[in-house]
Amino acid sequence: MINDMTKGNPLSLIFWFSVPLLIGNIFQQLYNIADIVIVGRTLGINALAAVGAISPIFFFIMFVVVGLTNGFAVITGQRFGAKDFSGVRKSVTVSTILSSVFTLFFSVILAVFMNKILYIMNVPQEIYKDAFWYIQIVIGGLWICNFYNLLANIVRALGDSKTPLYFLIFASILNVFLALLFILVFHWGVPGSAVAVIFSQAVSVILCLFYVKKRFPILHLKKSDWTFDLKNNRDKELSFAFDHLKVGIPMAIQFSILGFGILIIQSVCNTFGPDVIAAFTAALRIEQIATMPMISFGVALAAYTAQNYGANNFARIRLGVNKCSLICICLSIIMAFIMHYQGAEIVKIFLGDSKHHIIEIAHEYLFLSSLFYFFLGQIFIFRNALQGMGQVIIPLSASLAELIVRSFAAVYLAVKFGYMGIFYAGPIAWVTAAIIVAAGYFSSLGGIVRKARILFREQRKAA
């Protein structure tokens, strides 16, 4: 259902928008959790380490696609907030064309250079083959991931966070059954888990397309929406496409920087052998679930901010950000408490009871990183608010600073303190990025409000 977020109680709108996102994000993680639990329990530590060793590449790929489609959807949300429904449809077609071209190019580059990438990442020889085929299958299905994220982000830009959730839940459950089928019955090993991920997401794309066609008249595209009048309106058409690229590309770069930082940490982690790789893999999956509520509030805030920015409701933007920031502070304290006292038990779900050394390593990471969830939560809030307003330079700068700090800390501290040094890299980077995006948000919003007031006064004088 389409939801106008320019009216009504901001906290209520953001909260109820974020609930389906939270549920959806949890089920999204089932794609990865199914890999870890099923592969780890049925194929052993080396198979688990193979999936874990290339997880940063997987996340890097997903981050680029999600960043690009998120950026395109910002323009869609702003057009919807401005009640420009023709612009909404045009934004959908432009986003589809641009993201398709990018995905094709990105997939070819990754497939050609994957052997070299795995070599640079120090993937151990005993897990190299499984790691290579897993990631190649993911790359082959990248266009499916692109279309799902594009559809989901467009629908969310219109204020509906429930529709993508329904199909994601179905696909996530399907993924679990398919992973078990391909691994235990067909004996496809680690690559079978990757096939299950891609096939399941393809189902969600097909179902989402049919539902959108039936339930969303505003997204019923016409032939004219796909037509680009470069002869008579060349500047206007190119300007509209450039508006999408101006937000989408920096967001894709920003997300890729985050993914690249994780990739560097994993490359350092890979030098410590399969046990540390398996522990780090399990810990990261748990952390992703623990921080899901904060991530969901951030994504909801981006849709809320985009619509209100399009409607010039700047006071509502400030109010929504303040309330979300306070909620994330509370969530970070709760999650840190859970990770501190129950982290080891949660790790056992992934690794079983017998791998005590690996469980201890994973719990050490969770104990340390959870103390800094406060800063991570504020990154989600201020970064998404800036992106909703179409401000991409500050989040990009923060991501670049985070990459530099994370990479330096991981390499330097690993030499000094072993694998424990890697665990400090993330928290140090979070503190750095949080300071940058918070300062950027307050500066940007203040500047936008001042410009709006000047324009309003000039319009009144002219009247």
C-alpha cells in the first residue's frame, strides 16, 4: 500500500514503516545464515571457512547493487513527495535501464578477475575451489539481485515496506529447503548453497513483479515512459538521467567502500587459518542480526526524508531524525547487553558445542564490537537522512574515511596483537564515520533551511 509520509506523526510513520523492514532484513539474513548453519553443520569447518573467506566479496557485490538502487529510489521518492506521478514512472524506467547496464558491466569484470581477487585475498589453498565456485555462481545471478533490490527500493520509496517483505519471507524459507536439497540430496557441496540463494531470490523477483502490476496503478508503465525524446527535449531527458546517476553512483561507491573495507579485514583474517575464518564468519553473521533494528530505522528514515524533502517539509525531517537517533541509542544498549551475556550461546547455534576454541574467538569479537554499537547506530541515522535529502558527498567522505581507518587499523593491529587486532578495526572506523556524518547532517540541514527561507521571502516579495 502506498503511504504518504509527508503527513501524520513522524515517529509512528517511521516505526511502522521500519517493522516490515526489520522482519525483511532478518529473513534476508536467512540467505546467509542458511549457508553458515547448513554448510557448517553438514560439510565441516573447511566448507564453512570457504563460504566465510569470500563473504566480503559477496557483501561487496551486494553493497554496490544496493547502493546504486537505493540512490535511484531517492529520486523516485522525491518525485512522489512532490506529487509528480509522471516523474515517478519515468524514474522507474530510467532506474531500470541504468541499473541493468551497470549490472552487466559489473558482472563481466568480476567474473574475469575473480581468480586474481581470491589470490590477493590470501584464500587458503584447501578451501580455494569451493570459494571460487560459490562466488562465481553468485556473480552469474547478480542481475536477479539487481532487479529484486530495484523493485523493493522503488516500492519502499512510495511508502510501502510490506509488499517486498511478503515475497522475501517466502523466498527465504524456500532457500533453506533448497540448500538442504542441493547439499544433502544432490551432493552439490558448497556451490549448491549458492545456487539455492540465487534461485530463491529469482522467485521473489517474479512474485514481486506480478503483485506490483496488480496492486500499484501508479507503477503501471506506459510506452511513453520508456521513450526518450532526445531530439526535442535532449537536455531535459539527459538531466533527469543525470539526477539519478548523481545520487546512485556516489551511493554505490559509498557502499562499495564499506564492502571493500570488510574485504581487506577478511584478507588479513584469512592469514590466520580456517579456525579464525570460521569464528569471524559466525560472529559477523550474528552482528548483522543484532544491528538489524538500527539498520531498519535508517532505511525507513531515508524514505521518510526523501518524501519530506520533495515536499519541502524540513522541520519534519529534523523531528524524524531526532526521534530515530534516540531510539537507536536505546537499541544499541540493548543489543550490546545481549551480545555480552548471550553471545557465546548464540555462536553455538552456528558451530555446535564441540568447537570451544572457535566459539571463544567469535565471542571475543562480539564482546568488543558491541560496546561501540552506539556509534554504528548514529551512522545509520545520519547517513540515511543525508541520502534522503540527496546529499551524497558527506556520506561518501565518511565511508572513505572509514575505509582508510579500518584498513590501517586491521593491518597494523593484526601485526601487533594477532587476530584480536582485527577486531578493533571496525569500532575505530565506526567512531570516525559517526563524527563525520553527524557533523555533515547538522551542517547540511541548516544550509538547506536557510536557502528555503531566503527563497520563501523572495517569492513573497514578488507576490
